[in-house]
Amino acid sequence: MKKRLYIETTVVSYLTAKPSRDIMVAGHQEATRELWPKLLAKYETYISALVFVEEARRGASEQV
């Protein structure tokens, strides 16, 4: 059984967003894209349903 790892919605936004022109954000996006497969292989990931409803739904619907 894999250990569980809570994923904050910022991580999901970096993973799904269009590449940013802001160099810091772009760096976070790239690091997240590199790390994501490793996290999925090692952990069972989850987010809060409340956080999803309150935060994630405010994002661009075409990104979901």
C-alpha cells in the first residue's frame, strides 16, 4: 500500500496551466511537470474536496 500525499491546488495549477512568461512561475511549472510522475509512482495522491470546490473550480474550465 502506497503512502498518501496531500496535493495542494497550486501544484495542480502548475501542472495543468499553459506555460507562463513569468520566469519564476515557468520554473515552478517545469519542476512540477518533472516531479509529478515520480509522485504518482510513489504515493497515492489526493486533494481536499472542499478546496477543489472552492478554489479549483475558479480556474479555466478548458484546463480541467
